[in-house]
Amino acid sequence: MLSLDFIAIPLLVVAALVFIAVLAGILSARIGFPFLLIFLLAGGIAGEDGLGIEFTNFNLSFWVGNIALAVILIDGGLRTNFDTFRTGLKPSLLLATLGVLVSTVLTAAAAVWLLDLTWPMGLLLGAIVGSTDAAAVFSVLKGSGIRINERVASTLEIESGMNDPMAVYLTLTFIGVATAMNGGDSAHLSWQQILIDLTQQFGIGGILGIAGGFAIAWLMPRMRIFLDGESGILALLLISAGIGVFALTTWLGGSGFLAVYVYGVIVGNRARRSVRQALSAMDGFAWLAQAGMFLLLGLLVTPSQALPTMLPALGVALFLMLVARPLAVWLCLAPFRFRTNEITFIAWVGLRGAVPIVLAIFPVMANIEGASIFLNVAFVVVIISLLFQGGTLPWFARRLGLALPDKDDSKKFRQVFGDFVLDANVSIAMLGSFYNLPVPEENPEMTLAEWINKELRRPPILGDRIDLGNAKLVVRKLEDGKIRQVGLKLPS
């Protein structure tokens, strides 16, 4: 009789791991412990040093990790409104390109010193851990229970969705450098070829993402007529089309990660009614992708093998969190008039998740000598980042005054937006004469909205504050990016 043990036993183990991890994650999330970290640790406990499951299938892990990241980016893109690009696009683009490069170089310097690596290997490690992770950022921001102001939230979400292509590109480039230094092919290492490859990655990724997004956005409303109420099938349609875009883009030499995020953003905004119907099912698919990916990647790492590099890896993780990421963020956001508390928060939410572990598989598959160190260091960096950065995110947001209050909490709402509500079309001169506040000498007949826009010198967001003498004017209501109501806070 045919035995089905080869199916039943692995399925039983996987089901038990997921079930226990989900239960533990639900309970731990209540005390602020990052949900995703539970899955990663569950995989590590089930591995060779724990329950004794030996898992060294890097090809399978690489395949699953890429598909899971594509699903997560599709889900994140579908939930990103075009309105967020009004305030977050320019700083996010700089963080996703120059910011990743700066973090890579600075982290490489720490790796060369702490781990005694050569510069090509140090740069490769910096590229692997240099970018924030979309799965971690989307998950932690969504599950934190706090509402952050639009400029900070949109910058973080767009950055995490768009910096994976840069991280992948840098990783592949430095793999080529490391291979050439060890006597391999160096034909593709000229600066001209590197720039051509970069243009190709982002160009093809952007074009195919836009084309696929418009095509599916046209199709979705027509399918919704036949599938009214079938959210699961609509979600499956979105995912399968997105993975098709990812595969085609990768095959043609473009950035599949950029393509699927752009695809998700376009479909989510151009076919909003249809997408809204599928979002609940998409949420389930995204969580399944995250759980499977983190469990599988946890199985890959053997903690006993990582012990010799544990302290240096911890040093790299702390340097990345406390030095490299903050310096990169300050450098990139300085031109955009972000407040100090906003820059500090964005620097702290440089969450690392599955992406560094997936990228750490690249040099293993490329047969780079000593590549196991990348996986060990990436694992430590991810755990430290999720534990300290992810676990303190809600507290940090409240501490820095970035958490917006719920409208139902009238006391906190007044503390943030003031006790008085003003029409944004009131002139600054009228306000000054009524409340005995100083009036700007230049054009005192400007409306409050015009004056606040002039002082901000950037698109306004809910909660923006401008001092007028001893009082504060706070943006209280926005419609289509225009200020409609202003809150007034008078000194006590």
C-alpha cells in the first residue's frame, strides 16, 4: 500500500509551526512584541539546533522568498493612495536610492572593521542589510495601533516599497565585484556598464509595472460584474497578474520588485472599487506569504554556527540602527523641511525583515567563498531590528509627538489641534486683531491657508503647526491637499 507519510509528516510539522507561531504572535503583539519576529524565531527553534529539522534548500528558500515579497509588495501597493505621493514621493525616492547607498557604504566600513572582511565583501554585506523591508514596515505600521501624520507615514511606506530594487541591484553588483576579485569574470564591472544595468533595472521595471497596472485596472471592473462578492477570486486574479508582471520583468532584466509595487499602486488607484472588495482576501494572502517566508528563512539559520560571529554581527546591527541609517536619513531629508522629530522617527523605523535574509542567499547561490557569514549576520540584524525598532515604534511615535489622536478622544484632539476652529479663508489680519496676535507686515490680507502654505514651503499635512506670536496655528482639515480648517492654540 502506498504510504503518504512523505506528505503527511511535513504538512503536520508546518501546520503545527504556523498555528503555534500565530497564537504566540497574537499574544505577544498585545505587549508590543513584533508579530513577524515570532515566525522567524519559530523557524529557528524548529531548525537543526532546536527540534532537529535539517533544512538547507537554498533554491526553495530563494524561490519562496521572492514570491512572498512580490505578494507583500502587491498588497502594499494596492493600499497606497496617489494622495500620499503628494507629500512622500520626493523624499522617499531619495531615501530609496541615495539613502540605501549611504547606508551600504557606512555599514560596509563597520563590517570591514568588526568582521575583518575585505572591502568587496564588506560592501556586499552592507548592500544585503542596507534597505528597509516592506513586509516589516507595512506590518508594524498597520499593527501598531497608532496613526502617524501623513508625511511621515507616506514617506516610510513608499520608501520601503521602492528601496528593494536598489538593494537587489547593489547586491548583484557587489557579488560581481567579489567574484572578479577572486579571479572571476570582470567584463561587467565598468562604470558605464553599471549605469546601464541600473537604468535597465529601473527603466524596465517601471515601464512594465505601469503597463501591467493599467491593463489589470481596465480588466478589474469588468470582472467584478461577474464576481460580485467573490473577494477571494478577485484577490487571486490580482496576485496572479502581479506575479506574472514580476516574472516577466525579471526575465527581461528589469526590477521585478519595483514593477509589482508600481503595478499595485496603479491598480489600487484606478480600480479602487474593485480592489476595495478584494482587500480583505489580499490581507490573508499577504499574511500567509509573510508567515511562510519568515518560517522558512528561520529554518535556514543554525544559531550554533552563528555564535563565533554573534558579537561582531551585533555590533554591525547596532551601527546600522544608530549611525548608518540616521546619517543617511538626515542627509536625504534635510532639503525637504522635515521637522527634527519626524526625521528622528523615520531614522528609527529603518526596519529590517525578510529582505536581508533573502538577499543573503544570493552570494550562497553564486558560490562566493565564505558566504555563510552573510546569512548569519543578516539573521542577527533582522532580530535586533524587529525587537528594538519594531517593538518600540508606538512608544517612540507618542514620545516624539507624531501620533495623531482619534477624533473620538476629544481631550487629546484638543491638545493637538487646539480649542478653536477657524475657517482657512479668514484673513491673517482679522485673526490678529481679534486675538491680539502679531500680523505679518508683508501682505496681511492673506488668508490663513495662504499664509500657512507660504510659511511651510511644502505641501501641508494634517497636524502641521506654525507659530504666530505666542499662539500656534494647526492644520485641522484638508480636502484635496488644500487647507480648509485651522485649529488655534492659545497660550495657557
